[in-house]
Amino acid sequence: ERRPVVVEQEAEIRQHFYLWRDASASMEFNSKATGYSKRESAEIMLLAFAKHLSRNEELIGIIDRRGTYRGGKASEAIANQLLDVNIITGSMPNIGRRLPQNSTAVLFSDFLMDHTELLKGMAQLSGTGLKGYLVMTLDPQELDFKYKGHVEFNGLEGEGKERFKKAESMRAAYQQKMHEHIVGIETMCKAKGFKLIVQRTDEPLHKALMAIYGLTPNAPASSFAPKM
């Protein structure tokens, strides 16, 4: 007796990931506390994440460029795109194409821009259906401000030079301002469907990637409050 056999095939729906890293001048900063600049740290994290995604056959692309990649060659293609000097981008990515709905965007930057500019960039991302993660990549001095004595600060993006005779006297006010900035970004992220991850360049860079996968809890913005 023949019996009907029903074979069910589950449709395989691959997730689209769109990656981006800030290439502006401020990302070149690194203090003596770490061997990597913020830009180098961001690129290491981005490529490591792309390599892991490629093992799972996920579709990966750079927000500013055309095309997506999958498989073992994906991370290599992404690396080549990062080195493309023709990519012109600002402090936030520019979306020049229609991206698949419900894709995941992962942005690596210091996000040390005005909140208005950041909110405008995030509104463009969320308006196209993108959600995901902001990996705020910061040098330890940008969080701790352990400068002492006479210090001259030279803005990397045309802000000019500032000299201070007693830098340590500014520490508390600076840390408070940075705390408020991070809390403000976290608030914007929650409103736009993103999650903020703060990664120090003097700590293992894989911590941010583990936080993306939910393997380790991410420190909330409140934990970056000034240490009194």
C-alpha cells in the first residue's frame, strides 16, 4: 500500500548585515595607553565580525557601497572596500541605495559629534528599516582624561589648538560632559531601534563583538559616570 509522503522544506532566509566604520580624522587618535588608533580598532572589529558572519553564510555589505557578499571570500571583499579611497563619507554613513527591509546595521565610530548630527544620521538609517548596533570606539584617555600639568590639545578636524596649564583641574567637568554625551547617544539608540556598545581601545576588542551576540552583558551608559 502506497502512502503519501509530504516533504516540507523550510525556506532559508538569510539575514543581511551592513557594516560601516568612521574614517574621519578624529578616528586617527591614539594615546600611549594603547597601540591601536580608534580607526585601526574599528577596522579590526569590523573585519573580525565580517569573517564570523561569512562562516555562517550571511549576506554582508558595506553601507556606502554596492553589493553584498557571502562565503569565505566575503571578509576579503569587505577589506578591499575599506581601502577604497574613492569612498567619501562623513561622520555618519550615507545611504545611496535601497537596502532590504529589517537588515542589521553595525556602525563603528567614536560618535564624538553633535547630537543633532547623530540624530539626523540615525533617523535616515531607521527610516530605511535598518536597526542594529553603534559600537562607540574610544581611546581610554577620552573616557578617563588622566592628563596632568601643561597640555596642548590639537583638534584633528580643524578645531584648532588649546593649551591648558593644569589639565587635571578639568578632569571632573570633562568626565561629566562625556558621561552626558554617552547617555544621550544611548537614549537616541533606544528610540531608533539601535543598541549602543562602548568599546575601549585598551581592552580586548572582541568584547564588543561578544556584546553584539549577547554573549556578554554590555555596560550601560550609566556605568561611564565620573568617578568621584
